[in-house]
Amino acid sequence: MNPDLISRTAEVSPMSDDLALEEITSQKKESAVGQAAPPFAPELESWVAGHLSEHTRRAYRQDAAYFLSWLSEQNLLLTTLTPPDMTNYRRYLSDNFAKSTASRKLTVARKLLDEALKRGLIDHSPAYGLKGIKTDQEETPHRVLSYKEARALLLSIDTTTRQGKRDFALIMLLLRTGLRRSECADLWLGDLAQEQGYFVAVIRHGKGDKRRKVKVPVDVMRAIDAYLEATDRKGLESNAPLFVQFRKGDHPQKEGISDQVIKRVVETQAATLGIELSPHGLRATFVTLALEAGARLHQVQYAVGHADPRTTERYQKRKLNLDDNATDYVRFDLTSSLEQV
């Protein structure tokens, strides 16, 4: 990778230029994909385009490019790959990535080979019969905040600046609703509405391109209103982005925020408290805190847009509660005789 690019990335700070970060991120992507351009890019893009989430499309493109780059480093060709080669790739992924990431990268490599087979570029898939990489399905690998930590995170944000007001509203929204960062980045001003006397956010393109509505708590709307008022963005057209980027000097721009900027905002703010946290960690925190506070599983499932309640359960990090445990609900009174029971 270009050393200048690395040094420029390191210069990004909590109150830095969002647009500069976008440029750096874009250059990284172009560099990564350019180093390993697939021999059948149109076909690959056709397959990737079938995944409607932009976050998923980006991850799949990067994983495909990574696989092809690995082939190049090993002096291997896609058209002459053998099953032992794919076994080596599986081993490499298992040794160098978290289980969930390694599993996804291997899945993308399989799909890439399947697509090549369909297009007649190879005679057989060398990944046929290759074992997958098992992931821990019991609970999310993401860091989950306690109530005290979540409160401290919100209180740590400097809301005396316009960018600080944006960051506070952004993190409040993620923490109080469990939105995915891509869903948050896609929000328009017109997506905020009132229904049955409550504020809601319309998620136009959730995972799987599913549409849903999410209740927005009053205190979150107050934070959003404070940010919009400070940036003179109230009353703009309905398709204007809700969250915008900033230039240095606390200058808001017209361009909408990206999920990469959201990632940087969350990670940087959490780092001020010595916490390593991702936007998905905020999502898992919402699920955990909601369930711990007594929300029913199906309520949380719908709020976060999970198709399967088992997925929601995996997001609950602190399943073992010794203060309120299932064993506390089964008791036997052995102080009296059977006749008295």
C-alpha cells in the first residue's frame, strides 16, 4: 500500500475532515481492487449487484479482490486451481482472521468459483467438498457496552460544536434504536415522520432491501433537532441527507455522511474512553440493554430488522444473569409435609 496513504489515514482525528476521509477510503478501495482485478469483472459485478445492501456489496467486492490477490501472491491462476490450493486458502483465512470474517471470505471465494464455472471459465470448482469455517453462533463477537458505559459515551461527546451536535445525535440514534450504520447513513430528512403521536424513522432499504419503521425516542429527536438547527438544515427538501459531512473548522457540507464516516465517529469517540467499539457494537448494545430492561424478544427483533429471532438472541451479550436467573423461578417448599402442600 502507498506509504503516503497510510500517513494520511493516521492524521484523521475526531474533529477532522469527513470528505478527506472519504477520499482516503476511496483510494484504498481502488488500490485494493486494482491490484487484483478479476479476469471476468463484468460477470463478477453482475453477481455482486444481486446483493442489495451497499455494505454487503462493498464487503463482497473486497473479499473477491482479496482472494484474487492471494492467488497472485501464490503464483496461482483461477483457471488452474486445485482442491489442495483451496484447502491452503481456507487454512490461511482461519489463521489470520476472526472466524466470522474468515467464513465470509471463504464463502465469497466459493461463489466466485461457482460463477466462473457457470460462465464456462473453469471445468469444475476446486472448492467442491471443501469444509466451511464454523463460527461461534452463541453470541455476537462485538463489544457490548454496559448501561454505565453507554451513558459515559454519550456524556463524553463535545456538543458545543456543530459537528459535536451531529456526532451526539448520530450515536444517540444508533444506541437508542439499534440501526445498522448503512441504514443510518441512508436516512433522508423526509424519512423522519410522526405516526400515532410518535416519531418514527422510515428505513427504505434495510438488509435484504426490506422496508420497516423504527420508533425514534423523544430525546433522540431533540438531539437531531438541535443538530439540524445548529447546521441550518431544517426545512430543506425531503430527499436531503439527514446526517451530513463536515470540513475542518466545523463547516457542514451538503454531502451525506457515509457508513465509513459513521464507523470512524464511533470508534474515535469510544477510544477517548479507552474502549474499542464499532457501530455494530452499538447495535448489539441496544439489543442487550433492551432485553435486560424487559423488552420482549419479538419487539427487539422487529426493531432491529432481524428475520430470525435466533439472530437477535445472539446479539444479547450478557445472557447469564445471576440476579434474575431461570433457576430462581423453580423452588420447592420442603419445610412442610406432603399432606400440607
